[in-house]
Amino acid sequence: MPDLNRFQQGPFAPVEEEITAFDLPVTGTLPAGLNGRYLRNGPNPLGLEDPGYRFWEGHWFLGPGMVHGVRLRDGKAEWYRNRWVRSRQLAEAMDEKWPGGPIHDDMDFAANTHIIAHAGRYLATVESGPLPYELSGELDTLGPCDFSGTLPGGFAAHTKPDRRTGELHAIAYFWAWDYVQHVIIGPDGKTTSATDIPVPGGPMMHDFALTEKYLILFDLPVTFSMDAVSAGLQIPYTWNPDHQARVGLLPRDDTSASVRWFEVDPCWMFHTLNAYDDGGRVVADLVRYESSYDVSVLAGKGPVTLDRWIIDPAAGKVTSQRLDDRRQEFPRVDDRVISRPYRYGYSAFVGETDRAFLQPSGDFADEAFSNALFKHDLAHGTVQTHQFGRDATAGEAVFVPAAPDAAEDDGYVMAFVHNPDRGAADLVILAAQDFTGQPVARVHLPARIPLGLHGSWIPDQ
Ligand SMILES: [Fe+2]
């Protein structure tokens, strides 16, 4: 066996086969109105035992994507499937014909970070150059997607749907660009605009935020580094103390790409929770890593907190409030409130995910496990915790409204949670308004699901 790092072991250990299972057992009662698919993407190296098939270089972010999906309909869990995303390299390693399709700048990659639906397409997404991959509703790879030839460059892992306009927004970045690109995909699935925004220094820009008036850009001091490439770092992005941290407001109705920037203290951020306009000010809630962050080992020096940034263009400054000081990640809201004032957010306690390299051996304390989900009531400043048992690692949770016009928080929170008694994953469905109570349903899946990255509930149309 090759040397394994923490992200190849325990809750991160990749699975080795693709499974299709029907009529899954359920504890509790699946809400009859939940008709659709819960899909989640994450890195899953192929063939760890065979160095010839090791399609990554050891960093968690570089493993080829595997999408895990559960199909719910009429109160039944119809199927579970897990499928690798077939890049050319992966398809050839699996002795399959690659479906073919467009490639941006020789950057073909089995997109491993998120899976979304837009304009009738299921899209596995990744950032830093490659195109998304389109999957079928049964998770078979259809091929890379450049939105019918309309996307000029690569795409992004994180996107923001605007439910008012039906548009999908993204900020694409690529090491060879001295700009980032604001891309809008229209309701018809074609690029309606792609605007270059000059940003020197090549920052990694994993996520952004949307309000009704602005896009909010986070230009933070993790930047592309040729020295890192020369030094053999697997991720060519390093902490750069010379890069001024700043947050930018790009007016949505201004096509001149003129961003107003505001300096902030050095920090790192993977994810925003949400953002909105508040009179003349702009509010952005995000998970912030204080001080420096080393993306090559996925560890920071300071605390990880849920913070509120209030950007005041009139005063020319950003002020910050602490919303929650517990280590957490994967912040999500009801997609319907993206860009608007909102009250509720959901996130996952970060245990092992964050400590993986910090404690390379030995036993973990209970708090080292990612075994809790949080529900934030931002109006009251309170947090509810749904605690799972030890070893019950919980991934990102997504909110699903009970009905298309249901009130915010009237619905369900679902996540893959490891069930240590069975050695396999459950799809756990909580009633959002009884967050700490027993799950309304647990769908028992036939296999383990490694801790992964992002996913979506995709309702039937
Ligand atoms: Fe992310």
C-alpha cells in the first residue's frame, strides 16, 4: 500500500466500487412531498492500492469526483447510486469510452466539489480552470459542459442562483488569468454575460456572495505561486502575506466591471452563508479563518468562526460581528433566500475535517468528530445543535422547503451521516423546526460514504 494521509483514512477513506441499490430501508417516515434527488459530490481517489491508477497527488482536493445520490419519490427511497465523474483520464483507467466534449485549456478534471442543477442539467462543478461535467439523472457522465459553447473559459465550484431572475451567477478564476470572470448563465442554460474583473496576484476565490444590488468578491491572501509549483506542492496556492486582503462590491447593474474594494485584516474564507442589502450597507455572513491559512495542509493558525461583515460604502469601511465562535463549515441557507434578508442558516460542526493533519495519529477526542449540525437563528442570535453519536460523521446539510411557497425554515434539513452501527451511511432528514428532535426519517444506504464536499436537493420539476 502507498503511504496514506489522513484524507485517505477513517471517515475520508475512499470507497472502491460503484453501487446501485433499490427500495432502500427507512426508519421513520419519508415526507410524501419530497420528490427529487439529494446529490453530493466529493473527492474519491480511484484504485489507491494500485499506484498506476492513483489519479491524484495526495491532496484531498485533487481526488476525482464521486457523486452519491438518493432518489426519493412518493414517500419511498427508490434508489442509491454512487458514480465517479468520468474525465478522460478516469474513463480510460476504467476501460471505458470517454463521452468526449469541450475542454478548457487542457484542464480536464473529474469535477469533485459540488453538484447543482440548472436549466435541466445536472452539473458536477469544480474551480480553477476545468469545465463542469454534466451527469444524467442516474449519475452517468454525459460529458464536459461549456453551456452549449457559450462559456469562454472555465467555471466555478460555487454558484448562486437568483430565484427572481432565474439566472445562475459564478465567479471563475484561473491561474493564467490576471482577472476573475463574473459569469451569468441564463434560465435557458446559456451564458448571457462573462465580465472580466481585473484582480492581480492570482488569488484563490472559492466562493462569493450575491445581494440584490451587488456581487461580493473576496480577494484574500491565498494566491497562485510558481514557487509552490517548483517546490512540488500539490496545490499551487500559498499564503501570501504581501497580498492585501480586501472585499469588493461589484454592482450588478453596472457592466463596466468597476469594483469598489475595501481593505480588511488578513484572513481566509472558503464559504459565505448568505448576503443582502441593508439600506446603503451590505451584509455578508461567512465562515472566517482568522490569521493565515495553509491550503496545502488545509489548516489555519487561528480560530474558525461564523462572522458578519457589514460593508458600508458611505463610510468606506467594513465592520465585523461574531455570530458564532464554534468551528464550523459548509454554511448553507434555503436557496430561496440567497441575496435577500434572511433569518436561518445551517452548518456542520468541523471536527476531523479541520484537524486531520493536525493530529496525524492516535485517538481523537469526541469533539474531534464532525458529528453535529447547527441551525442558526440570526434574528435571535441563538444556535441549536443536532448532536449525532461519536463516529457519526456528518457532512454538509442542505435545506429543503416543505413546499415551494413554504416559509423560511418550514422544511427539512438533510445530510449524509455515517452510521457506525452499520458501518454505512444514512441519509438523515431532520424537520428544520424540530431541529434537535429525532430525525423524521433515516434512509439506510448500503455502503459507507466518505466525508465529502457539497451537494444539492434537486426537486422533480
Ligand atoms: Fe466549497
